Amino acid sequence: MFQFGLKIENKFLITSISFIVFIFIGVLDYYSGSEISVLLAYLIPILLISFYDKSEKTLLAINALFASTIWFIVDYTTQDYSNLFNPIWNAFVRFTIFMLIGLLILNLKEKYQKVLKLNEDLKLLNEEKNKFIGVAAHDLRNPIGAIYSFSELIIENYSDTMDSKSLKMLNHIKELSDNSLNLLKGLLNVSQIESGIIKLQLKKDNYIDFITKYMYFNLLIAKKKEINIRLETTEKEVFFHFDAHYLSEVINNLLTNAIKFSYPKSEIIIKITRSKNIVKTEIIDQGQGIPIEEQTKLFNYFQKTSVQPTNGETSNGLGLAIAKKIVSEHKGTIGAVSELGKGATFYYELPLKKIT
């Protein structure tokens, strides 16, 4: 808040300065007539006192009284009054106006300080929440990972000697533990990103090669639904600085989502276009699409739409929110365009200029 450009702790000094300003305004008022009064120049020091960081009601009242007194003296000595009541009444009205305006500013300033404190408290609570989520997710990941590994090992080595019911239950254990691991991974990413732990390791690389690599990785998953993934671009090379580790989470998330919500035997297109300052990546599917009223919550944590995966796949509602954070860290933007029954296009744009 306003502190006269200095962090002055002495209220007596502040009051003395304001009194000098009031006297100066009074002298100008006396010699110039009513012009200064009409401009309400007396109100300026009152406003400054109200915005002063150490200001309080007593300090405001002293200054308001002094201002109205100076104004009364000038008014009484420069105007013709038949009785003393009128200038005294005018001074009282001015004092009241000064106090009301000052109290309003003090009240707003007090509310502003409370909001700042609440924001600080919320920030601390958010940090504690992220620490708790990070510790809990980390501690749970090892035992659940062990359950997944053991179940996979048993299925690979002993499935021939097991009855169908036991094998089915074991496959359920493997699937559930795998889903839990993905959720824990997402929670760890959330806690890291929200806590500000994420630090991009920017390296100049060919973005086309980067996307091609992860397209082939996801083709293995897409083959289970006989879905083809195709890269569409006129660019052979697009070099710029990006964090390949974190950006791989973005492209993997968008591609796995497209696979989940696309119909079998359909096609997913990765379209890359380049302008002067940005490179745009679009993931275009031929799936079910997303209702317009649900698109606004796509990139929020733990938010899911009413649209269900086409082959019983699961979703924890974290991937898109994490992708948005990572793209934002790259100083880029992310969004989606979709129409129910006509597929969806998820896109993100990254700056070609190195971010600092």
C-alpha cells in the first residue's frame, strides 16, 4: 500500500508532513479564492493518509479535523458570513466527508490485507497437501508395484496349470494394480507440479523425430483395437528447445486418450503445423466426441466426462490436467475442439523461441 515512497514508521512524522501539506493548501486557497476548494485539494492528503500502511482511525481523525479546521479558517476569513453557524456547519460537513472517505479506504485496505493473508494460508495448506499426496503416493507405489509384478510373473509362468476362474481373478488383480500404479503416478506428478518441484530441462531437438518415436510406441497399444495412427505434416525438421521427458507425458496422454475413446478399426491423425513463432500439434480422432457443455472441465483435476471408453478402459481424470500444467510450463497453450458423435481434436501450441 502507499507509504509516501518510504517505509516511515514514525506516525508523528507522517502527521507533521500532512499538516504542512494542509497548511500549504490553505495558503493557496486563501490567495487564490475558491478554485482550490472547488478542486477539493484538501482531500488529497486525506487520501494519502488513508493509503499509508500504518494508518488507523485515530490518525485519520486527527488529519481530518486539522484539514477541516484549516479549511474553516480560510473560508471564514475570505467569505462574508452573517453568523458563525454557517462556516462551523460547513467545517463539520467537510470533516464528516473526510472521515467517511478515509474510513471507506481503511475498510477496503483491511479487507485487502485479510485476502492477502487468506491467500498465504491457502498457499501453505496447498503445499502441505501436496507433500502429503507425494509421500502417500510414493509409499503406496512400491507395494502396489510388487503386487503387479508378482501377478504378472505368476500369469506368465503358471497360467497353464491354473483353472480359468483363478486365472481370471489373477488377471483382475494385475489390471487393478496397474490402474492403481497409473493413478499414483498421476498423483506424484500433480504434487510435484503444484509444489513447484518441476524444473524443465530444455534441450534443442527435432520435434518431428520426437513425435514420431512416441507415435510408434502408442501404435502398439492401438493395434489391440485395430486403430491406425498416422502423422500428417509438411515439416521434416522442427528444431526448438523443449523438455522431452515432460512433453512425452503430454503426447502419450493425448494419444492414449484418443485410443481409449476411439472406435475399433478407426484412425487417429497427429497433425503438426508450423508458423513463424509456434508449432501446433493436433491429435484428431474419429471417436464419440465430447458434449459441448462438458468441454470446459476437461483440463481440471479428477474431472471426467459422460463419454465412456469404447473397450472398457479406465481413466483417473488426471492426465489432461497434468498435460495442461506441463504445456503451461513451456509457455504454451492447450485446448480441445469436439462435437458429440464427430470425434475430438486435442491440440497444444508451443513457442519456437527458447523460453527463459
